[in-house]
Amino acid sequence: MEATKVSCSTNAGIAILLLEPPVGKPPTIDGKVLAGLEQALVDLNADESLRVVIVRSTSERYFCVGANINVLKQINEETIGPWVTEGHRIFNLLEDLPVPVVARVDGYAMGGGLELALACDLIFSSDTAKLAQSEAGLGFIPGWGGTRRLANRIGVAKAKHCFYTGQIIDAPDALAMGLVDFSGNTTELEDAIDDFCTAVRATNKNALTQFKSIVNEQHQTARKANLEAEAFRSISCLQDADAKQRLSDFLNKKGSK
């Protein structure tokens, strides 16, 4: 099965980190995608001309919907821990880039896809975007820092409500609760991103880097503890009979299409 591809291009200090799914499919994440993200992030970190990174998808309907079906077929009590750990490591590299990082969310950002957006500094969305921390429907928990980053972004109570219900949040509601930082139609979204990049390029790069480093360093201890908790609790989820049945039902439904 053809998988999502990762590419990166830079022009005038603005990098586009791109998820390119197979035609007609949503962007998903597997080991190759994580490896592609890591290589792109390593290259970006070494680029002294870099000022802003935009993370987006080539799809107008989807930003990213999380782990792909081949990964889910292989997930069990033995493999979930390394999977969670690797996702944390790569998403932390994204979070730690020394320049502003913006997730451009067009369409659906679900589960691990929302966690990818949350690892960015800011989330700018189209007015048709739909976001959800949806893992509970399959009996999982967020495994790539979502339990920490979602609460940090919108507050503990709202984060609990989002996860408890798994509800899909439309762009206007996401903006109102602070889940996204900007929402507008395609033209407005592109203009907002252009305006943001222009403003960043007018500032001192070192000052922005130092500011971001100070802010992120305040969360380093919590980030490590969050990894350990998500890995441990993810194993517990896969020991639950109902979760196993939910995953089996989901895979069988996908396989029958």
C-alpha cells in the first residue's frame, strides 16, 4: 500500500514541510513518515537562513488523521511502547525547532494528526477545518504528547471534554476555545500566514530563538514524564478487552471496503 510521503522546500527563509498522501487518501503516519519527518527536521535545524516553518498537507480535505491502518494492524502490548516513544521523539524535535512553526490545517486533523499540529507553535486553520482528539473511540489515549499539549493549549477542563467525547470540533468553535490561533477562508488563511511570516522576518532571529528556548525549557521535565505516562497507559489500553474488540472491529470494517 502506498504511504504518505514527506517533503520539504525552503524559499527566502520560509520552509514548507509537506505531507503528501496517496491520491484520494488522507495523510497518515507510519514508521517511514516519522523517519521522513526526522530527516526534514534535522535538515531544517541546520539551516541558518531559516525563519519560519509551515507544516501542511497537499490535501484540501485532510491535514492528517494519525496512524495508518498498517500500523494499527501491528499494534499490540509489545509494540505500542516503542511506537509511542518514537512519536514523542520526533514530535519533540518539531517542537524544539529554533524558529516559529505554524501548522496550516485544511480539513480534518484527527488523533495523531491533531497531536502533530499541537507540536507546532501556532495552528492556523481553514474555516472548514475539523479537529478531534478521537482516540477513545478505538480504546486508545493520545500517545504523542497530546495529553499534555492539548491541556496546555486550551485548559484542563476543555481538554478533558474534547477527549471524553471525541467530538469533532468545527473551525469556529476551535478558534473560540483557543485550539486554533486563526481561522478563515483559503484567501484569508494564506494572507494570515504571509503576514505572520513577514512580521517574523522583520524581527531579530536570535531573540525569537532565545525566547522559544526559554519557554520550551520550562516544560522539559513535564515532557519526559508525559512520555513515560503515555507509554505506560497505552500498554494498559491494549490490555483492555473492549479496546481490543474496538480495534478489531475497526480493522475489519476498513478491510471490507
